[in-house]
Amino acid sequence: MNRKNQNKRREFLNNVCPTVAMAFLGVSLLESCSSGGDDADIGGGGGNNGGGNNNTGYTKNGNDVTINLNHSNFNKLHSDGWFNLYQEKILILKISSSSYRAFTGSCPHQGTHTAWSYNGSSSEFVCGQHGNSYKTDCATAGTGGVLKCYTSVLSGSSLKVTKS
Ligand code: FES
């Protein structure tokens, strides 16, 4: 590049906004903002397509998530005995038709919330991300420690889970 062209380029870069200049130089601002978080959707048990309204079978109000147990999105809770409401990072375990237990859906190890499975014979949730297991009695440590339980209150077909 000769001196005249270099000066034109310098003048152009001095007169455009920084975003355009960055684009001109081939630097993506979006790339520079990437955090590389843990939200990769790697699948896992029992999720639904929810978003927190009546169409999805649950509603949110602050820390409370109220689930309509009769909604078809929660059929797997009844057939499988557990459910990963991953949109709200809540795991639900069906103890009986009148008893449910709720847990954080964020793995205590590194926060993955989409790789859960349930091992009924050992009463453990297993996080497939690194294989740690968690007992479901809200007290006993598994290989990854204790999985935090949330308060849940059953009222008819409504299960209110308070995340705290
Ligand atoms: S993030 Fe769950 S075992 Fe590592």
C-alpha cells in the first residue's frame, strides 16, 4: 500500500464511528462479548417447551413457580416420576400422587441444568455433564454433595415451588 492510500485509510478510520472501524478491520464486537457460559443445550431428561405462562403449564411470580400438574407438558412427571423444568432450573420428583419434592436444577458442581437423569433404584439424580450424583432426600450427600431442596406446596393440582 503506497503512502497516499495509507493516508486515505487513516483518514477514513479517523472519521467513522468505532463500530464501523472495528467492522472494517474485521473485528466482531459480538465475538468480543461472548462469555462461553454453561448454557449449551446438551439434552437430558424430561424437559418441556415452557416459558412461564398458562400455555406452558406453569406461571412465575417472583421466586414462586406454580405448576399445573394436570397440564400435558407435565405428563412426563407422572409417567417417569421426575421432571426437569430446565427453563426455571427446577427438578421435580414425584414421591406419590399427593407428594412431590423440588430441587434446584443447577448442578452444584458447575451449574449445568440440562443433563439430568434420575436413577430410581438408588434414588439419585445424576448430572451427565461430569457424572456426579445427588441423593433426593435433601440431606444426604452424593458424589457431588447435597442437592438443594426448594419448598414446595401442593394444593389440588397446583404445585407451588419457591426458589430460595
Ligand atoms: S456440572 Fe454437573 S457434574 Fe459437573
